[in-house]
Amino acid sequence: MELQDFITRTAREAGKIVMRHYGKVKTPRTKGDRGDIVTEVDIKSEDYIVERIRSAFPRDSIISEEAGHLGEARAEHTWLVDPLDGTRNYALGIPFFSISIALAKGGAGEAGAVYDPLHDEMFYAARGEGATMNGMPIEVSAEPHMEDALISVSWLRRRVDQSRFVGYIDRISRRTSYFRRLGSAALIAAYVAAGRVDAYIQGAINPWDIAAGTVLVSEAGGTLTDFEGNPIDLTRPYTDIVAAGPALHRQLLEEVIRG
């Protein structure tokens, strides 16, 4: 089975598990921090995805949101899995959540998919092959100016200095008031790749949340880096990111992050 077929089929089947339970979540519980929750559906979806990967790629390691690191840490390839990204949205019935599956090598994403099961939208990209949504090519927004840009800004309060991000919002707000905080990092990255959101700034993001997004954005013609302008290293426990078309990305780094 070719890689694209494996990843997208696995994401789609996990999406069926997620949708079977949509609106029926019974036991959301808090995990590491207040406000950070997990449901029985996260676990069901994760179990399915992990079993599929282990069966097809037994030598690869896996890093999944709920299960942690599985397999040999020094494996050549690592799968990064978020079985339900946007759990709080999902538990509350807010229609913005996704499944994210990516394959990485040496800390860089090689291929990945973000699947929105509610709207049946499959975003997929592989290095050197472009990015697609339901098989059709996608590309990032060409918007070069903050004044006309729709920007998503988010952060994890337990990991970052909140005042720093409030400062970023203050700088952006002098140029635009088009902000969004939608609640599924993987799906927002996919929206940047598809040109639906012009830019995305996120503090302290987990690697499984953004692994597929790194490939999607770059293959759609965009730029996704850390706050220093460096490529994302998926071996780090978390990192700050900026994703946008090249011109807007440069502007955000220079005038917002470094401003």
C-alpha cells in the first residue's frame, strides 16, 4: 500500500470512529492541566491509528498525544499522531476538530494528513509532491499585508509568558482586527495551506499537533518556522510557530515577533 493511501485511509477510518460518538461524549476528563481534556473517543481513535501503524510499519516509532512515545526511540522514521485535535470543541459540539497523522524523519515532516471528518475534507501533502484537499491542489494565501489578513493567534498558558503574546496581539491589532482562535491547531494549519486563513501564530505547540501542518504549509507554497525563522524540529517537546505565505510570514517575524 502506498504511503498516501495508507495515511489518508487510516485518518478517514479514525474519522468514522470520531463521528460515531459525536454528540455522545460521556466522560471528558482533565489531563495534565486544567482546561486540557481527553475523552474516551480520543483513546478509541488513537488505539485504531496506532494499531494500523504498528501492523504496517513495525520498525517505526510512534509519538501520539495520549499514549506518548511508542517503539524504538532511535528508529529512522517516527509517526506523530493526534487522534482528535480540538477535543474541547468536539466535546462541546463545536464543529471544528480533526485527526492528524504525519510521518517524520530526522525531526522533519515527510508526509501527513489532516482530516476534518465532519465536513469530509482530507488535507494531504508529501515532500516534493504538493498539497491537496480531497485530491485537488491547494496553495497558501498570497495576501502580503497585515491590514487585510485573517490571523489566528493562540498559546498554551502553562508554557509561555502570556504577556508576550498579548504584546503580539497588540502589535497586530494596530494593523488588523481580523483575529481567530478556532481550537484545532492541525486544522488551522491546514486552513493556512488552503488559503482560508492567512497566517497562524502559536505558542508552545506540541509536535503531533503541527507535524502534518509543516508539510501541508510548505508544500502549498507557504513558510512555517519557529520564532527565530528556523525550520520546525519535531523532536522538540514543543515550539513556537509562525505559518503564512512568504511575504506575510516575513512581515510577522520582523514587525510582530521581533518588533
